[in-house]
Amino acid sequence: SQQGEEDPQALSIQEGENATMNCSYKTSINNLQWYRQNSGRGLVHLILIRSNEREKHSGRLRVTLDTSKKSSSLLITASRAADTASYFCATDESGYKLSFGAGTTVTVRA
Amino acid sequence: DAGVIQSPRHEVTEMGQEVTLRCKPISGHDYLFWYRQTMMRGLELLIYFNNNVPIDDSGMPEDRFSAKMPNASFSTLKIQPSEPRDSAVYFCASSLVGGGNQPQHFGDGTRLSIL
């Protein structure tokens, strides 16, 4: 079952612009993770945010978490062509498993 | 360091044939996960192992699917007999510990086509 749901489903931006995508989930979580998947490849872990954290940064990535709204956002600043990929949020629903959302497909135009 | 290694990368076979997918996790990782990804259903967890022991196989779709982990460095996912609806990308992932407080490391998947 999919716990997280990303919004929008697809996003097209110009190189240099920022990209923002959101993730909503249904039940309480301890941690939320974001992953990137390039075409034809496996998922790559980007960032993990714990339920007691509100914001986290990693390079050009900024993740926020609002547990009261059961939502998270991923911001990619100054996007590059190499950021073209699908982005997934994943939540820990029953301890040892991750549930992944359907993903947001980001296209960065040169 | 070598990541998670899956083989084969692509498999095309006819309906009714047995299919075996292979995975080598990252050394030292105690958890191994098998996922299936399709456009319709997204990424689904099929089964996961802890220290080579299957813990939760509730995601395995049918008895035609089976998974084993004979040792810490090798796991297989078998489909017998295969059906066209099994066509998907199958991923293996491993992590140091279970739960959401550690990242999972994914292989590049096996793209399976059942004709």
C-alpha cells in the first residue's frame, strides 16, 4: 500500500529555476525519506528527516516536515539538467518497512 | 564500495517459464528487501529479510512467487510459472538496520518481460 502521495505528478522547469514537490501521508511516522530515481536506474537516497525535525538541508536540497499536517516538501534550488528524474517520498509505517509514494517526475529544460 | 548488485538486468521469457532474479546486498547490511515497480501500482514491497530470515512476505502476490536468502551475500526471487502480468522492474535493496531511520540502498533492478 502507498502511504505517501506526491504532488504534483509531473513538473517541468527551466534550468536554474527551483522545483518544489510535496508529499502527504496518512499515519504517524518516525522518519520520512526522499529518494531520486533516474531513468532505468534504482532509487538513490537523498535525505532523511526525523519526526522531531522541521527542516533539513543537503546541498541544493531542502526538506521540510510538518507532522501536524502529515506533509513534507522537497525543494531543489538552482535546478540542473542532471536533476531530471523521478522523486519519491517514503515513510516508515510499521517499523521495519518503508512505504513509497507514486513519485513526482521532474523535467529540467536546458 | 560496491553497491547492491542485481542480475540479470533484463530478462525476456515466455509465459509459463521459471524466472530467477538474483541479488547481492551490500556487505554488512542486515536487511534485504525485494520490491516490484510498475506504472499502475508504483513501488511495492514484496518481502524482506533480516539476517537471512524472511520476516514479512505479505507483499508476495501469489504462491508462484518465492524468495530465499541462503547466506548474507545472496538472495533470489523466483517466479514459477511466470505470467504476462508479472512483467515489471524488480528491485533489491539493502540497509544496515530496518526501519525508516536508515537509508535503503537499491540495485539497478531487473526489467522482466513475460511474453
